[in-house]
Amino acid sequence: ARRQVAPAWLRGKAVRPVVLNLAVGDLVVDKLPFTPKRTEPVGLVARLGLGALSSGILASSAGQGGPVPVVVGAAAAGAAAFGGMAGRAASARHLPPIVAALAEDVLAGALVVAAWRAVETTPIDPIGA
């Protein structure tokens, strides 16, 4: 059996276009000159909150709720914010800033797809479940 990672309400047909539009909006806004750094308090708090919320939802839908996934999600979001900023700065020393930003987006997208496929194709253990 295939593992259903997201809760049913997130797998609905109406959710995909909303998520896609939010992702495209994030890609565009991230490149604008007036967008604050991802490590400034407002952006960082939003990232930490969304990391905690999304990991909590996914863990809960898999029957693994509790504080640990929430804390891990927030910590991962924080690490990604600082790591992504450092990586983009390092790339921008050798590439035009927009190219460095787009390379970061491609890497992030590839990591999401790889993680999703790894989780989605992991069979459910009927004995251990």
C-alpha cells in the first residue's frame, strides 16, 4: 500500500492550484529588491511557524503527532533560512545575483520532489503500523 502523507483535505483538487499560486508568488516576491532578508524577524518567524505547522500536519496525518515533529519542522525551517541565505551569498560571489537566486530555487524544488517521492513510495508496514 502507498503511504498517504498529506491529510485528505490537502489532497483535494482545489488545493493544488492554491499551493501552486502561493509557490509562484513566493518565487517572484523573493526576487524583488524590497523583500526583506529571510533572517529578519518577520520573515524568520513566519518561516519557523510554517515549518512547525506543516511538519505537525504531516506527522499527525501519519499518526505520529506530538511536539517532536513540530520542533523539528521549525528547526529545519530556521536552518534552511540561514543556510539558504549563506548559500545564495556564496553563489552570488561567482554568479549574477538573479542566477544565484534561481539556482537556489531549483535546488530547493529538487529537494522537495526527492523528499516527497521518498516518503510517498515508502511502503506501509502493516505489522509495525
